[in-house]
Amino acid sequence: MKFGRRRALIIQAVIGMVGVCITLYPNFYAICGGRILYGISVGLLAVCTARLMEETLPLNVISGMGALYCVSFPFATFLADLMASILPPDTDTAALKETNNTMYIFGLPLVFYVI
């Protein structure tokens, strides 16, 4: 399986990009469907990246990279919490309906997929 992990990561990226693009459509069901696709993409990323690291990295480097990989998920969660600070408070329903900041939050993963 020389190209199996690479192909899986490419498929994961395509699923993630489609999910993010669907999420940007301002409809409740589109947002839910896009987030489900994006969640599947992140799950594939978690599995494929760990296996790829295990199979390709030298033994003297794998422990440090494994730790860095494990820290990346809580760091991403922390960044998501920070991005939520640009949203209006939950009690201000008028501002929540008018703001487009959710589109920035939902669309940010697309930038990382393109890079």
C-alpha cells in the first residue's frame, strides 16, 4: 500500500472542503450536513495521520512528533473557543441574526485545506 495513506488523506481533504463549502450556505440543514461531513473528514484525518506517522517517521523522532500531534487537537479546540469570542452574546438575538461572523468561523478550515 504505497499510496494508500496518501490517497486517504486526499479523500479526507476533499470531503472536508465539500463539508466546509456546504456549511457556508446559510441554511440550518446545510450547516448541519456540512458539519457532519467536516466531522467525518476530521475523523479520517486523525486516523490516517497517526498511521502515516507511525509508518514513515524514524523511531528516534516518532515520540516527539506523536506528542506534538496529540497537542494539536486541544490547541485547535482552544482556537475555536477564541474565535467564538467574535460572536455576539447569546442573549442578543437581533445581533446574532445580523452577524456574518459565523461564516468566518465556518469558512476558516477551507483556508487550511487550500494551503
